[in-house]
Amino acid sequence: MKLSLKLFLYYLFFTLVLLLPLSIFQFVSISGDMSEKIREQLKEKAINTNERVNKFREDQISILRNISIDPIIIKFDDKHNLTKRLIEYRNQNHTFLNFSLYSPEGIKIVDTSGLGIGEKVDENKLWAKRIFGDEKNKSSMGDDFYFDEKLGKRVLIFAIKIIDPGGRFLGVLRGNITSSILHQIVNAKELFLKNNIYVNVLLGESIIYSNHLKTDPHSESYFFTSKEILSIEDEHFAYTEENTDYSTFYINFWKLSFKYPKKLALHGLEELKEKSIYIGSGILTFSLILIYFLSRSITSPLARLEKAAHLLGEGNLESRVQYSSGDEIGSLANSFNLMANRLQDSLSELEQKNSELLRLDKLKDEFLSNTSHELRTPLNGIIGITESLLDTQKESYSDHLRYNLSLIFQSGKRLSTLVNDILDFSKLKNHDLVLKQKPVNINAIVNMTFEVLKPLIRNKEIELKNNIPPDIYAFGDEDRIVQIFTNLIGNASKFTNSGMIEAGFKTKDAKYEFFIRDTGIGIPEDKIKDIFNSFEQVDASISREYGGTGIGLSITKNLVELHGGTIFAKSEIGKGTTLFFDLPISEEIPEKEESNLKFNQNRYIEPEQPVLLSEEPVRDYLENLNILIVDDEPINLQVLENILSVANYSVIKANNGNEAIQLVKTNDIDLILLDIMMPHKSGYDVCKELRDTFRAGELPIIMLTAKSQVVDLVHGFECGANDYLPKPFQKEELISRIRTHLELSKMTQSYSRFVPHEYLSILSKESILDIKLGDNVATNMSVVFSDIRDFSTLSETMTPQENFNFVNAYFRRVSPKIREYGGIIVKYVGDAIMAVFKNGSDFAVDSCLSQLATLKEYNSKRVTNNYKPIRIGFGIHSGFMTLGMIGEAHRMQGDAFSDQVNLTARLEGLTKYYGVSLIVSDKVLGELTHPEKYHSRFLDKVRVKGRKTPIEIYEIFNEDELEIRDKKIKFAPLFSQSIEFYKNRDFNNSRKSFHEYLKAFPGDLTTLLYLERLKELIEKGVDTDWDGVYEFTKK
């Protein structure tokens, strides 16, 4: 978009933003003021008219009321006298057309016009409904209207009951008035017609008068409803009351509406709006023309500058701007010309350097094309399968075959080293390499490097000397220091055919200066300075004869410098080369060697001395576990299967993420080895989905991938991975990590028997290792106490071992029923169990009933074996409590604390007193979501020891013996009746009722307790404030 057009549009925009809202605001303000004024005037007129219509109605009612108390009318006996008297009243009140009298049954007995005598009133009429309707809708007076065929006009009806002084209903007096009188009242002084104000008078939902609705009075359509009046509201101002479209009378159903057509009311405002539009349009047009010419004057020199810049951009370096002015645009033009001159001068210099840049860029492209992480995928397969072949069926291989397999393995490792060098070079170039520094034993590194080197130099007569003592520790990154020595010693062996390779050191200031000396071909003096440059070698033919990429020494130099050291070389053609470098001295020596250095000589086999592989024994409890391996590359799956099978693991394979998730659902998986880069669903997504169901300690996940950047590792852990191992990996490291995570997993699962996972969940902890003394949470829960009845008596007949076996046999059967219903066993106390349920009281009750059902089965076996059956009691209460870890630093356990816990223990103790199995508090009963599925009965209202507030307790007897349960259900009304008598202090009837219950249900301990209590209450009596609460003075 051109600048001139932008300026034009900006001005147009700001003009509209400023002027248009102002104009609209003024118009709306004037319109609002005018509308408000009209509404105020309309309201004033409406109130006056309302008062007149209301007075008219009250006057007519008053006339009828005076007539109704006339002595002659009250006698209501002589129809002739009644007719005569009503005619006199009609002649006195010319407003009324006629008067009628109706009997209490609704029969017309008198009419001044003589019409309709003996006819029964139509009770569907509004006035009749009000006078003669049902008791609910009856009234002492009524209003209505109808169309009189003879008069040819609408007639208003007013009716009132006639009551004698004794209050007896004698009949009804009715008077008819022509509705035209409303015209005189509403249009007094022609106020409304003159001002075009529309007036509607309504009775009920129908119009009985309108000064503007011109319809056939004989037609039913004349009687519009209030909803039809509302339909034209948008075109009128209206005075309303109480959120309706009409003014409402407070007697019966009379209503009034006033409307003023907006078109007439706001005629002056519309004229003002039209004039404002004409004036505004003229001003806007003039402003637009003015800004157009102004923008042209500003943008013209800018357009010339833009054209010159465009030509310069297309390569015309001769393009300049001819503009002389002292303003900012002139300064800009001068700067542009200066820039163009400098650009032209620098072009020749850039062209000279371009060829060199192209050569370096080509080298870079070739380098980057070979550094893709995809190199690691086939490489992992080569190393892994070869490694597994070397580890299995050792006795069946010939020496030659094992030697060839060893060569494949060595070639794969060399290729792996090459790929790692390339990736390290990229990291060093981009400053992405981070050192993990610690004390590092240099003697061990050199020894390991020599061991790796031996198979590679077996055909050379080279002596390897390690002159670095075992107590020399440098401070650095162990992996990177290994890389330094591997590169330098490997480089020395490559250019040395015979003689010696020696590693030594000396102390220099606060560093160790190490050297690697060889007796190889040597380096020309003029080439020494280039050997540490990337992609540089002494001679182009070296890469063909000796191999290498030319970045090994460059990487080594960068790694040494990253440790704060320097590296340099001394060499003599034909005599050898010595490379010197220094590393920081470690100020501490670790007490226990913790090194990642691992070397397996079995991978480097010499044909004369075949070596057999010995496996580290696997712990029994880690054998035959199921490991799921997930990778979209079949060769990678085969590698992992070979490795894991040798280690006695059962392997389950999945080719993609979705298949892996399904296998986890249908199999008992102990650990997952998971690739990241897979189609459809990545390893990250699989891990996150699994973590929604399985915690890290429950199902370990180790990610295996060629992606080894720090950001990838962090993302893997964020998704829930337990570990992360880049490809290609060492078999020993993989097996070691698998064993470690399996041990941790099994350990966590073992700990869950002491601290359940649900307990950890309530405390918001991932693992038992996260639990600390004092961890707690306060929440609403249901708590259950259970105890074996008469356990002390039983235990006296058993030895300690028999006691132990007895309690364990009981716990082993009932405890699973607690977990099954979502409960948490807080603790075992002797023969008692305390459990909490966070998911609701229904689950707590169901768990107890399930335990009782299990105990029935167990008791049947005990009786068969001549053992005494076990009886247990349950108490359930709910409330706010604190759950957490108590004890001291070296001995902790979970527990729950609250007054609710103590009360639950008391309730369990009451089961023996009342002879029942399960007692719940009234709070628990009220919290049940499905109370209808439980058989329950009220037991008592008690105050237990140590608690001031009484509590109602109930028995739930679903699991009672069938005969006992049926009797409790059958005679439940009689038991409830007995309790009600007791609560109402009717002790004699209560005792009588309980005796009847005892006859029907002999042996009910609760009934016997009440009978004993009632006997005492009847004999001693009770205080006036007796509330039916039974006090327990003992625990």
C-alpha cells in the first residue's frame, strides 16, 4: 500500500473516530432527553386518567353498595316492590341502563327492563365466576362487559352481593352501563386525540375501550389481548407500571395503557438528524480533498527515494537520489547516497572472498550431510546383534567365526566413535557441550585405552607403556578425558608400525602436563601448526592410507581447552611425535572409585586366543520378568530381544506406541524399553499416556533413542521416563540400568505393603521415599474400627504361635475386602483393624458387610474342623480428621487423629453391649447415597464416655443370619413403635410393646436391654428435662 494512501486512510480513520462518535453522542443525548420528556408528560396524563377511571369505577360500585343495603332490597321478598324500587334507582342514576337481581342460585328474579326473568346466569362469564364461582375464587363484587345486540354497543357490568345484617347471602345486584361513558372520561378536554396519544382500557386480558383501534365492534377480533398490544410496542412510547405495558389498577382486573407514536413524537429530532448529516458530509468531503493534496506533497520525494532504493536492490549501483532540502527527507536522501557509494566500494572485496567462502561452505555441507542421527539406528543394530552373537552359544562357534564376529563388532565401534566425533565437533562448534567434572583416575583411563587398542595393533610390533602412577587424579569430565586419550593414543597407533607408544606426565604449576609419545612416521615442521585445524591432515593421501576425517585432533584441542588447558606437538620426521597437553589437578581423591569406565575384552577377540563370555548372575527375584520393548525398527527389536533373553528376561515386542499401550493393558509388564521416534505416536506421548495410569515406581520406563541432546533428555524426564539411554548403547550398561530400575520397582511394590499407594496419594507423594516425618493432610473421611469378640478369652487357650497364626489367618481373609472397596488400612492393633475410606460412607458400609460375608465362609470351615466360630464387631463414623506420619526419625508409621476416630472406637465397643455386628452413627446413615439397599434399625441415643454431645446409633444387619435378619425385617414396625413410646416417655406402653417384640423375637439383646432400662425408669421416674439419652460411664 502506498504511503500517500496510508496517510489518506489514517486521516479518514481519525476523522471518523473523532467526529462520528461526537455526532452520534449528541444525537443520542438529544433523543434521550426528548424521549424522557415525552415519557414524563405521558406519565402525568396517564396518572390523571387512571385516577378518573378508577373514580368512575368506585362511584358505580358505591351506588350498587348503597342500593344493596336499602331495607326494601334487603327484605328480598316481594318481586313487585323490588322491581319498583330498582326502577326508582335507575331513574335517579342515569348512568345505568338497567338493574337486575339474582337469587343465591344465580336465577334472575328481577330486571328493570323486564328481560330474562327466570334465566340462570352463565357461570362462564367473568363477573359470574367472581360472584358465584368456587370458594377459592369467590368475591363480594365482580366486573365484566358484553356486546348488547339491541343497543348495538358494548355494555359494562357491575355486580355486588346482597348481605343481610346477619351476614346471610340473599342474592346479587347487577347494574349495566354503556361503555361509551369511558370515552367521555378518557378523552376529557380532547387531550389524547389532540396529542395523538393512544389509550386502551382493558378488563382482564381484553380491551373494553380504545380511542385508536378501528375494528368492527360486532367482530370478536375487536377484543385484543395484552400480548397483541405489546407486539406494536417498538413503534410507540408507553407508560407502564410493574414491568407491564399498562398502568395497573389495584382493584379487580381493570387495566389502562397509554401509547404515543414515536414517529409523531420525534418528528423534530428526525429533521435535526437530516440537517446534521448534510453538514457533516460537506465538512468531511472538504477535509478529504485537503489531505489528499497534503499527502502528495509529503510522499513525492519519498517515492523518488523508494525508486532509487529499488534500483539499487536490483543491482544498479549507479542509482542515486537527486533531492536538495534541509528537512529530514533531504537528510535521508544524502545518507542513502553515501550508503550506495560505500556499498559499491565493498562489492569488489566481497567477490574476492566469495570463492573461499564457497569452498568452506562445501566442506561444511559435506560434513553436516554425514552427521544425521539416522546414522545411529543401523549402527545400533550392527553392534547389538554382533554383541549378542558373541555372548550366546559360545561353544558352538569356530574360532574363525568368532574372530569375524569380533571384526564386525570392532568395525561397528569404530564407526560409532566416528559418528560421536562428528556430533561432538558440532556441539563444540555451537558451544553446546557441558562438562560434568569430578576427580578422574588417569592411570585407569590409559590402561583401558591400551586394552581397547591391543586388538587393533596385534599385527604391529608396538610396545605400550603407561608411566602414569595409579594415584594421579585430574579434575574434569571423565567421558571427555577418555575421548582425549583415545584420540591421541589412537592417532599414535595409526601412524606407528613398530616401536613404542608411551603415556607419561609431569607436574607443571597447578596442572598435570601429560604427553603421548610414539615412534611413528613423524610430522613435517611446517605442518605441525595445521594438525589441530578441522579437516586438515599432513597430506591428502593420509586419509586414504590411514583413514580418518581430519577432526579428531581438532576435537581433542577443543576438549583440552574446554578444561582450561593447552595442547601442542613436537615431531621429527622418521623418529616420531610427542603431543603435550595439560589438565587441572584434582584437589580431592575419592575414597571409593566411582567410574563409568567399562571394558569387555570378549568383544575384541584374537583368533589364537578365543575368550568366552561370563554373565553376571541375576538375582532370583529379577528373573523371568516381563519386559516390553517398543521400536518401529525390527532390527532394533531383535537386538534388544537377544540381549534380554540372555539375561533371563521374558520379552514382549511392540512395533508402535498404540500397540505398546494395548499390550500394557493386557499383560503384566515389569519394565518398558521405549524408542522415541516412532510413527503415529511418539515415545513421549506413549510415556505420558502410561503415566496417567502407572506411577514411575510402579512401571519403570527407559527411553532408548538416537536423540541424545540435553533438551531431548529433559523432555523425556518431563514426560515421566525413569531413565534415558542414547543409541548405540553398551549391553552391560543397559542390563545394569534395567536391573537397577527393576530392583527399585520391586522395592517400591514391597514398601506398598507397609504404606499403601492410596496412603501416598492422599499425602500427595509419588513414592514412599518421599514420605517424611510429620507429613499429614486433613480431610473428610469415613473411619471403620473392627475387633474380634472375646479375643482375650480365645487367646488364653492358645500358645503365642497359635495366637499369631490365628490373627494372621483372620487378617488375611478380611483385609482384601477393605482394599477392594477403596479403603486404606491405617493400622493393625492386636486383633483390631482401623481403616479409612475417602470415597464415601457407602464404600465403608459395603466393605464391612463384605468382611462379615467372608467371615461366614471362614466360620463354616472352622466349625467343620471343630473350632469355635469367630464373631467380630464394626463401628463406622465419618468426619473431618488428620491423616499422616507419626513417630521419630528412625521409626515412623501412619495414623489418623480426630475426635471422630475416638468416637468410632467407642461405637465398635457398643456392638458387644447391644449384641449386634455393625453399628453406624446417624451421620453415616445420612450420608449414604443408596440407603434403600441396607437393612437398618435405630438402636439408641447415647453419650459415650469422654464426649459431651449425644449421638444416635443404628444397626445395619444385612449380613445377620438369615432367620435373624428376616425376623428383624418382619417385626421392624413393632420395634419402631416400642422405640417411639420410649422417646415420648410412655414407658408403660413401651415396655408392653417390647414384651410383644420379645415374644416374636426371643433372645434379642437390644430388647432385653430396653426392658431392663424401662423397669428402672418406671420405678424411679425421670426428670422433666429427660431427653432419652443413655449415659455410658465406661469405655
